[in-house]
Amino acid sequence: MHSSKKIIFTNGCFDILHRGHYELLAFCKTMGRVTVGLNSDESIRRLKGPSRPVNRESDRIFALECCRYVDEVIIFDEDTPIKIITELKPDVIVKGSDYKIKDVVGANLAQVVLFPFVAGISTSNLISKMGLEL
């Protein structure tokens, strides 16, 4: 049984937190209680290659838990967060506008809201600016 506050779910790697992440999380918070599905280190390596993540899982969890917009962080090791979504039964799933609603994992289980992408801000851009070879 849900409390009166809607359960809002978003997910991702959240490897190097930047303004785009904070804006997304703040947007989620305006709608209710925010649960973040966080890719495990192993799932990030599968998705992004052996040099990622930059920050290990425990540090990414800590950073997200310190964010006032986040109520809960759940790690997942699978390639998608469908298991969390099925168990959590969120009211709303929020993804960046680089997604199409029909392609969002769990779109058949909850309302999907797309957050307008913050142009030019991404973890990949930050890594590139730092001159790191990842």
C-alpha cells in the first residue's frame, strides 16, 4: 500500500555527479519520494567498458545518499532495473529526454515522465574535459 506520497523511480550509473544529475533528481523530488536504481560497478563495466566506473559503487551510493533529493538508493547488477521496478511498483519512472517513452524499461508498469536533458552536461563530457583516457 502506497503512502500518500508518490513513489518516483529513476536509474543510472551516476558515476561523476554533475548539474544534470542534480537537476534530474530535484525534478523527481517535486513529484514525490525518490528511489534511485544505481547500476553496480559490474553492470557499468558491461555497459560502458572496463575503464568505468570512475567512482566505485560505495562512493556513488554515498554521494547519492548525501543528496537531499534522494530518499533511497537500490543497487542492481542486471543490465536493466526491471526487477527493482517490478518489486517497487513506482507511480512514476523518470528518464532523460534522450529516451523515447516506449523504450523506457518498465513503461508498461508505471507512468513515464521524460526530463529535459541539460544540454552539454554529461559524465562523458566531464571525463573528456579532464583529459582522461577512459
